[in-house]
Amino acid sequence: MSRQFLKPVFLALMTIAFLQVALAQTSTSPAPASKPAKPCSMAEHRQFDFWLGDWDVTVAGQPAGTNSIQLILGDCVLLENWTGAKGGSGKSFNLFNAARGKWQQTWVDNSGNVLELFGEFKNGVMQLIGETNVRGQKTLQRITWHPLDKNKVRQHWEQSQDEGKTWNTAFDGLYTRKK
């Protein structure tokens, strides 16, 4: 065979090899990364689930309102929808804030009130604490949820204007699960 004949054959084979490599690189997808863990799947994220559901709320046996607590946003957030017996309403977002290692609640109501609380589930109760300004005075807010059984939860809200030395009850409600 002559060199003149081999040169075009060699160039054709090199071109085919180059095209095969280029085609393989563009059509081959990278290996899939391992699946990330499901967001909000740590045990801490489920500590407040006892509050989920639809509730009738009473104070000293008298109707105080109704509350509906549901999981939203990929089971990462408990959304509270409160309707008071006297017409007030409010909502809260409750989540385990993994960056802080604490539970966080942001409450807003139809009077323009906002309450930010942080805390933890410990010794069988959820307790969140925050700070507000009531009539020009710094006031600590402490809310504790006591799961009594699967159909009853006590919510005890206390306030302190002396840096937590003494506490006064602002709300002491019994949640009874609607049937």
C-alpha cells in the first residue's frame, strides 16, 4: 500500500475516534449523587407533633376558641390557626431551627402583635421564651405546652416584668381534640 492511500485512511480513523470520544462525553451524564437526607427528618423535628390536629380550647371550663395545627412545607413547619371565642385571630409558624438547635415560634395576630419565642422540648413539655415590650416595659413571655394525653394539651402562657423572678399567668388553656 502506498503512503498516499494510508494517510487519508489514518485521518478518517482519527476523526471517527475523536467524534466517538466527543459524543460519549456529551451523552454520558455524571453519576447521580447520593440522595440527600430528607429535610426535617431529625427526631427533634417531631417533638411538637403532639400539638397537631383540630382543637377546642377552654379556659376554666369556658370556651376560649378553636385552634388548628397542621404540618406544612415538607413537614418542616407546624402552622397554627387560632380563632378566639371573642373574635380575635392569629397564626404562628413553629419549627425546629437546626442552626440554633432550638424550637422557634413566630406568632402574629389580627391586632398587629408579633411574638418571637425560642426554646426546647425537655422533661416531656415544650417551653418557649421570648421578650416583648408591654406599655414601655420589657416583658418576658414564657409559653409551656404540656401533652396530657393524645387528646388533651395544656397551654400555659406566663409573663414576667422583673427578669423572670416572678411570673403571672396570661393564659391557661386546655386543648381538647375535636372528634
